[in-house]
Amino acid sequence: MRIGLGWIPFSFGDVVYGIGIIMILRWLWNNKAGVITLSRKRYYLIFTTLNIILFTFHLLWGFNYYRLPLNERLEIASDYSDEDLEKVTTYFIAEANTLHQQLQPVDSLAVAFTRDQSKLFALARNTNQIFDDEYQDFNQQPLSVKKSLLTVPLTYMGYSGYLNPITGEAHTNGKINNYKTPVLILHEMAHQQGFAKENEANFFGVMAGINHDDPHFRYSAMIFGLRYLLNDLYHKQPEKAEFLKEEMRSGILANYQELTDFWEPYQDNIIEKASQATYNQYLKANNQPDGMRTYSYVVALLVNYFTSN
């Protein structure tokens, strides 16, 4: 798919989506009087079309949801102790502080991310080897990561990016330009390698980022993973989490706040609520029974990987 569509400078999949939406709306308008009283033949046609789409989805992408769980492939445990969580969180804080000081000498200021996404796309491949096996190559040729043409609706839906399961193109929200952007790109590239589950793509995004040549990628991945670790620690040991938070340079919190400020104007709108509810059911239907809570399971992968290596 990257060979076939990666060379196109814009998203072919977004164009297809746009045309499809227009055609559906046109059909509904032209048949508004008879939608409820559709003939049996038309119901059969719609049913057949939906089945063809579902079959195509599974053939091109959906079967990736049924891969062997990543913790089994890496031969690490699926649960972890509070002590291990605290240990790995402390390590991430120390590394994040070092990177923040390298990129921003002023403790209280956020690290600036000023490069355009298109430049970050080209840099994303410059990550070092992650694991000694067949799924460590992020040096994808040709690259097929693109700014979404549907960035505005994507933003109102509350998404940072997505992978088109039919065309294999990875997309980013073109409005995002903060600490999350580099690791977001790597997350979507992990999807392109067949890691469909969100927790696994997050894990690979973090691992690829902290092994990257560029310090901004390393910082992005480190504080992205740290946020998951801290949130889990707050849930289990709030006092310990608050203590460790005091060890963080305040500029890291400023980077977190930038992302919060970006999303604030788009929260709690009806489009976001509907899309999030739909996506939650989509995850549950595709071998992720906990829905969007699956994202938090990246903590188990991070904790067990770093305590076993």
C-alpha cells in the first residue's frame, strides 16, 4: 500500500471518504421520500454492499486485531506490581528532565515544537533498532504519512490521527503542533506495520521515539509515556504520584498544558461525543473488549519491558 499510494502528496483515502460521504448524502436526499419504504431488492443491495465493505476491511486490515498479544511475543508479563510501576515512572521522570534541560534550559518553560509536520514525517524514519526481531523497522520506504484533508472534522471528533484501513495511509491532525506530534507520527507508523491495537501502537510509538536520533522525538516519546505512567500511579498511589510529580521540571507540565489547551475548545460537542461512542464500540467489536480504556494498557507493556531489560 505504501508503494501504491505513498508517493501521492495528499491523502487518497480522504478523497475517497469525501466522495463517499457526498454520494451517500446525495442518495439519501434523492430518495428521502422512499427511504422508509425501501423495496426488498434495495434492502438486499444495501446488505450486500455492507458485507462487501466488511469483508474488504478484514482482508486489508481487520485481521491484525487478532494477532498474538504483544506481551506474549515479547515474552513479558501482562500484570505488574506497584513497586515496578513506581520504579519505571521514576526512570521516565529522570530521562524526561534530562531531555527537557537539554532542549529548554529554563525550567518553567515548555519545549518548543516549531517544525512543520511534513518535516517531522521525513525525520520519523531516523529511529534506531528497537527490538532484535522482525518488527523493529521504522525506516519505511516509501513513507505514507500525511496530514489529513479532513483535519477540521477530525479535530471536532477529538482525534489526533488515524490510519485508513483500506488505503493503508497514516494521517495526522494537521492542527496539532506540540509535544505529541512526533510520537503521534510514530504511533500511526506502528499501525502501518500491522499493530492494530491502540495500546501496542502507543508502546511502539514510545519505544521508537526514545530510540530516535532527534532529541525532540526522544522528549516527545518520553513525556508521552510518562503521562500514562503517572496517571496509573495516581490511580493506585496518589500520594506517591504527587511526590514524584514534584521531581519533574515544571516545563514538562507546561508541555502537557499546551495539549490540554489545544483540545479544550473542541470538548463536549455533540460530534465528539458521537464519534467517541462509535469508536469505543468499534474497538470492542475488534478484539479490544475494554474499548477506549484499552489505551491505558500501554502501562503494562512499558513497566514490564523496562523492568525485564
